[in-house]
Amino acid sequence: MKKYAVTDIETTGGLYNRDKIIEIAIIVTDGYTILEQFESLINPERSIPYSITRITRINNDMVADAPKFYEVAKDIVEIMEGCIFIAHNVKFDYGFIKQEFKNLGYPFNKKRLCTVKLTRRHVPGLKSYGLDNLIKYYGLKVTQRHRAYGDTYATYEIFKDLFQNEMNEFDLKQAINEGLDATVLPNGLSIDELQETPETPGVYYLSNVHKRIIYVGKAKNIKTRLFQHFRKLSRKAVNIANQVYHVHHHETGHELIALLLELHEIKTLRPELNKALRRNNYTYALYYNPKAIPEKPLLLLLRNNKKNDLKYEKIKLFGSKQSGDGYLQNLIIEHQLCAKYGRLRSKELVCNCGGVCSLFFEHQQEYIESLLDSQRNEFDYDFVILTDGREPNENSFALISNQRFRGIGFISKEETLNQPEEWVDHLTHEFFYPEANGIIKTYMSKKPLKMISLNNLSVKSII
């Protein structure tokens, strides 16, 4: 027998990562009758805005002696055991409850149904699918609107009618599994296996029947992204689905860390279906030839591809041959280099060494190291980007050392690091690809991040 936990909450506001729950109600049903129920005011440990009190009639005095969320968390877990989570606009209620459990370090993960989506699908033609309009449509008598139990009971009555009169077993399965038809799943995967994946940022790996990884991807929400993979009917999606037998993942705590880990994994594992991070928006690259001998080119502008990656060290990326040509020519002029240091396929470079080429080659190694350092450095100073971790008491971080990306890692929030070398000790993945600098710069330009400066061995927070 399937059980459904119809749920409603009242909160101090609309943002689950900022606001708090002030009331919760749960009705457990089999679709025919009420099996169990639970309701409680919650002390949010902060004041309730007047605008919320005006709507819910819940004020600060009413919640002053109410239990805090952690005091009712066990009751919530027990009553929802084995249940499918149902709410009217389920994303809101589920998001708040999941966040409260995340703050406690508990992985709350439920299959869920949304009565907004269900009524739109099975009761078409209404002007509005808000709870007020549905209460009117179904002729329900709700004495306490905008209180958790009153709204939960209304949602229960709506679901019960849909369950008994509108939906069959196939409709329910489709709704629970976010529209994913089990018949289009890869042979080795089950819907239950996908349902158990976390709704957190991270990297996921798809493997074939021989357990060889054939695709790596990143996601802000691993579970949602996997469902999207196997719901699509594009040629790429079908190609992936036909080969996948296994899936596993690594949580990262933050989207930026997931982007960087995805880069590392694709470059390291070379999955055959990842044509996108061979995805070259960058068609040309400046390479360093470590095996160059005197009077042979050290810097080469070549096609950005796997063959050249294996032979040379990649320094810079370019979207066109012309931009790469211009960069290398400017490099020669700026550093007063001999043109023999570089090679272009399209034209001859103009020399700017002042006719003293032999001096450069007499001190070649020293000059090369200085030149390459100047090209690898992408940032003005060294710093750490500090982001959310995989659990409440942890941070994830990206380290910028010697003015370029160095790696990613995880650290306890209770630990204080004062020296750059201490951050290096906490790296879980130390690597460098030029794309990493670009990923960080692009992300920093779009979203605020907490950074800790490591200049002069000092720690300074910058937002």
C-alpha cells in the first residue's frame, strides 16, 4: 500500500535559505482515508514579520514556547516514513523542510507530488489553480485558511478526489517520477535508483555495461539533471540512454566546485560521449613545447585538440586563429623576444630581440621559466574562494595560488587556516587546465562569492 504525506507549512517569508518555518501540518493517507496526522507551531528563533502575522494570524507570542524544528524533526521523519510527499506547490514546502533538515545534517529526500500540477493536468479549464480557487471549485469548507492544518486538509481533500476519480496507477507513477516513463530508461537503471540520488550540486558519472565511464556532467541538482537526461528525446539523449548501465555521483556543495571538478574529470577520464568539453568554443591554443632545443620554437599556436594536448603544455586559449596570432606577436614585442621563440602557421612573426638572439639562447631555461610564469598567471593576487560544503559543518573551496587556479578541496567550518600552504594540504583535487581560470572568472563576474586573500600570508575577507 502506497502512503502519501500531504503537507503544508507557514513560514516567516518566501526564501527557504533565509526564512524559517513557523507551523507545519501533515496528513498521511492511502488516498481513501486519513491514517495519521501531525501538526505543530514551530519556534523560528527569529521574529515573525507583521505582513506574515496579518496573513496567518501567527504572532511572536504564539511561537515563543513552541518547539524548535530540531525538537520535532524526529516526529516528522517517523510520520513520513515510506510516504510520498504531497503539497500544493510542492517545491515551496519541500524546499523549506529539506533546508531545515540540511541544517541538522540529515539527508531528507522524498518522492513527491504537486497538487497544482495534478489539477492542471486532470481538471483543465480553470482560471486559477491556486488553493482558494480549488477550494471553491471542490466546494470544500475550510475554517482556517492560511494555517497549516486548514490548508493541509484542503489539499488532502483535493488529492483524495483526484486519486479516486481522475487518476489511474500509470498517471500516479508518471507524476511521481516527474514525467519520466520507465520504458525509456537505460537497461541497467531503475527509477528507484534515480530517485535516491541527491538534490545537491555535484558531478555525476554514467557508465556502460563494462563499468567504463562514458559521460561526465555537472549539476546544481544532481537528481533533477539525471531525470532531464532520460526524459529528453534528442539524438544525444537517446545515444546516452542506449549505452548507460550504471550511474554514480560526487557531491560538491556548490555549483562552482562542480564546474571545476567536471573539467578535471573530463580531462582525466576522457569519456567518449563528452564532446562538449572537448567542447571547444576555443578552437586554437598557445602551447609550450617542453622538448624544444635552441633555435627551435618554444611557443606554438595550434589547433586546440587532444593530439596537441598530449604533446605540449597548453598555456592560453583563443576563439580564433587571428586572436591567437595577434596575442603571440604582441607577446614577442612586449617581452623583446626573438621571433624564433614562436611559430604561426599563417604568417611570419616580427622579431623584437634587437639582434641579440644568441643571448636569449645562452640563458634559455631561466628566460623560459620567467616567460611562462608571466603567461600562466591569470589573477592579480592569490586567494581562496570559500563556498557551501557537502554538509552543514563544511566549506568547499577553490585555491588560486601563484596567480592561477591550483585545485579544489573541503574544510571543516571549525578549522582556521592562516598560511597558504595549509590550504594546499586540504586540496582533494590538484590540477591545472587553462579553462579553469576562465570558469572562475566567468562565475565571479555573474555571482557574488566569498574570497579570502592570501597575499603577504594574511587572511582578509572580500565579498
